Amino acid sequence: MLPDETRADTFSSFVVDREEHLRIALTARFGPDLGREAAADALAYGWEHWDRISAMENPAGYLYRVGMNAARRSRRRPAVVMPEVSIETPWVEPGLPKALQSLSPQQRTVVALVYGLDWTMAEVAELLDISKASVQKHADRGMSRLRRTLGVSA
């Protein structure tokens, strides 16, 4: 077990280095509200179990999975209806949201991170704990399916 001061220091360093990537990846997968909540849940879990998690080869990948599970559990709860807020959003191809939903969750996450947020294949591979070749495969297949769905040529 790490001494309290060392534990806090190592966890704080981890949060500074990886929190944004974890939050963005979960937001790409589950949307802005649920993604942020899942990232917060994952980091809270990480703090509680930091002695064990800090010794892992890929703590960010592990906490990504914790966040995915938290988001899935929370999707099963009844939704709270919030008042509609008028915010001007940028133009988006009208068919894109539905086309993105047609992708597998893994493809959707990879496409959003690589093409939407300019992450490198290596960064996505590390976070998702898969090979760069798998990231490339998900990105290629996801973009191909999006193009077919939207009737766009490469």
C-alpha cells in the first residue's frame, strides 16, 4: 500500500496527464453529459482503488472500461427531463447522427476520436487497450460505412 502522500501525488499526476483523454473518449462514446459523468465516476473509482490500479500496465485503459460500465448502468436509470436550452450549434450533416448510430460502439468511438478530435492511432490504441492495427481497422470500416450511409464518395 502506498503512503498517503505518495498515493495522492501519483494519482494527481495521473489525473493531470490522462483525465482529459479519458473524458473525451467517454464523451465520444456516450455523448457529452453521460461521457463526463462516466469519466468522473471512473476517476472516483480510480482514487478509491489507486493502490491496485497504479500498478497496472494501462491504468487509463482500465479506467476507460470502468467509465464504460458506469455509463451503461446509468443508461438503465430513468432519464431526468431537463428544460430545453437554446444554444446555437454549428451546422452538421443532418444524416450524420443517425449514420454514427449505425456504427458499432467501437467504430463510433474510434471515428470520433481519430477524425473528429484528431487523436493519433497510438493515443486511441493506448486508451482503448487495443492494437494500432485494430484502431486502423475500426477507423477504416467506420468511415466506409459512414460514406455508404450518407451516399458520399471518398
